[in-house]
Amino acid sequence: MAIEHLGARGAAALNLEAGGRTLADLRPGQIIQARVDARLVDGSLRLSTATSSFEARLPGNHSPGTTVALRVVGSGNALSVVPAGTSTTPSAGQAGAASPPSLPQTLATVTREAVTTQNSLAPLIATAHTAQSAGAPLPPALNTMIGQLLGLRLDGGTGPTAESVQRATANSGLFYEAKLAQGVPRTMVAGDLKGVLLAMQGALRALAGGDAAVAQKSVTGKPAPPPRKGAVPHAPVQAPLPDLNGTSESELARLLFAETRSALSRLRLAQIASLPDSREGTAGGGDKPGATWTFELPMLMNGRMTGIQFLIERDAARAGDDEHGAQWRVRIAFDAGEPVGAVTAQVALLAGTLRVTLWAETEEGAAQLRQNQGDLSDSLQGEGLEVAELNIRAGLPRDDTGPTGAFLDEAT
């Protein structure tokens, strides 16, 4: 098999959060037990022992929460790890073994698997809210995780503030691996959406009877279209609170596990859609022209759970317009419920000037928005923003990004 040493990024992550030894302090040939904390977007694993934390690529399918036995190989400053029992000297039959898959191949594999199971966060949030409110018989540790998940919701009743949206965006899961790679202590990453979902998936797996127990379970309702780079976001349907009366612990665990898996699949697709085209840098490079972020935030609105779909783009400065610099454009989609229905908003900011367009799916919804058009304009100007345009239209914005069948698996 091919042995892949930890790269510069992985080596940087070996420093401990609070003293102790690094991988470089271990002895070649030593066997260590490591816990799988997370599978990163590039296919590598985030691993931890009692004294260290590091990243590595390992063969096979290792789920978060499992433990693997690893053997330290190499010498000096060129140490790495391989599964215990693996030979580091290839035999004649292994000499032509294939190299690990490239990043594009890994992303294609993740996309192919995720697109069949992805769904909005809304059904999971609705089930979690109902389970906690009803005092469902779940382990205390899992109830704590559910509390963390519900704490990430935006409140659509009182209206999210700029600070709450900024905080929720930072913890949307989009930047989870970037935080770990930068050495952010895991105690500070614990409130990140992806970290919470990964922890819940690990805790629910045993209660649900493993992946095989929910392998045939479809996502709840009709899933929202999967995230795609630069695509106009679509509002997912609001998820009603489910009736869990008479639901056993194992049945509830299977439902939560399936919905958690779907939410994680959607989040992985959003991370892939947010990667720069050049594959240079990370998905957090919002200071660069052409940066694109696509993600979903959970929100409680009118007693129902919904997901707000975001697309944030930074356009390069226009020719001859160096004075104003780059333009920011934010597109938001959510289901406002009756009588407005699905709403898509586009907000473009250039040199402190806003151009806003709102789409309501129906004529009735557009009429409702027009009744509050003046209040919305006054609210924006109250924040010190100059509103150059505020248009309200019926229907949905046209999406010209990508060909039809972008997720079609032509191989099968």
C-alpha cells in the first residue's frame, strides 16, 4: 500500500493545545491508539490521542468516533503513521500499487456519496427540538449535543441581528477544518455546527444500530436542491414539528441519525461549492476577489424550523472603477411561511451603496412584501446605508450557473 507522510499542514497541527509531546517525540515502531475525530473535506482524517492531535490519510472507511491502532514509522523529523500491522516495505506485488486518490478524485467521490443523502438542516432541527421539549429518553451526553445544536438557531420571530448572523456564519461548519488546521483549540471549535453534527453522528450510530440500520432510509420530505458553486439558493420547505408520541429510543435514534447524516452531507457539498477554483488557499479566503461562500443557517420562524440558504460572493473590481473596489453580493433564500411563502433576496454592496431585489414565489407574497417596502428601506437607511434601489418581484430569480444534470453520475 502507499504510505503518505503528513504534509506541512498536518505537521503544523501536531503541536499540542496544552503542553505534552508531539508526534515527533514518538519512537519509530511504537504503536499508538488514536481516535478519529473528523473526516476532512480533502479525505484525510483528524486524529487524536491522549496527548496529541494530528491529520493523516489512512486506507479504508474510518468513521468519526472510532479508534484505530497506528504504528509510527520513519526517522528523525520525517515521522509518519500507518495502520498497525502494515508493512512499510512494498513487496513485488505491491510495487505498482496505485497512489492515493488526488484531491479532485476525492472531492468527486465525496460529492457522489453526499448528493444522494443530502437535505436541509430543518427536519433535524425540528426533530431535535421536539425530542428535547418532550423529554425523550436519550442519553445525557446526546441531550447535551442536541442542546448545542438548538443553540445555533437564529430567531426569526424577533429578527436576527447583524451580530447574530455574523456569529452564526462563523460557526456554520463551512470553516471547521480551517479552524482545526490553524490550531484553534477543540474546546473553542465545539460550538461549530459541523463539530456538533459529527459528535451527534458518532453518538447516534450505536443507538441507531449502525449505518446499515438506516442505509435504506430516505431523507425526510423532498430535499432542497444540493448546493452548487455560484448557484442561486433555493428556500427549503419549513419543517413542521413531528409527533414523536410512542416513538422508542431506538426509533428516535434512527430518525435523528438519518437526519444528521443528511445535514452533514449537505454541509460537505456546501464546503466543496465554496472551494476556490484554483484549489489554492482555503474556503475562508473571503478577502480575495472571486471568493464564494455557500452555506445554510437554521432558523425558528412561526413555530416551525427552516433553513436560510446563503450565497456570498465578492466580485473583482470593475475596469476603471478602482476607487470603489470590489463588490459584495449576498443572496438569501428562506421560507417565510404564509402568506408570503418562499423568498429570495439579492443584496449588492458597492462603496456603501445598496441595491436590493426581493423575489416572492407568488404574486400574493410579492404584494405582502410591497406593503412593507417603505419600512424595509427606512430600516436599511437607519443602519447608515444608502439604498440606491429596492425592487420587489414575483417569481424566482433565474439561475444561469452550471449545466443541467450537474450531479448526474454518468458512470453508472
